[in-house]
Amino acid sequence: MKKIIIINALIWGVLLLGSAALFRDHPNVKYSFFGILIAYSIIHGLLANFAKRNKVKT
């Protein structure tokens, strides 16, 4: 499960850097940055919660 969480973090990091590079001149880039951070936080929280629940069962 740790591998999935690490891969997930790397994918979100690449998404954040890629969107920052592609849309740097767009007027709403600061909102997309915070949107990506919020989405990452939600997904990471769900994965961590699933990993914790899975660890207790085994």
C-alpha cells in the first residue's frame, strides 16, 4: 500500500508541475494550484484511511 501512496504523490506532483508550466500565463493559474492541492489532499487522505483500515484487518 505504501507503494501506491508514493506513486499517487508522484503523479500529483507531476500534474502540479506540468500544469504550472503549461498554464503559467493564464489568469486563473493560482486557483488551479489550490484546486490541485485540495484534490491531492482528499485523495491522499482516502488512501491513507484505506491503508490504515486494511492494516488493522490483517
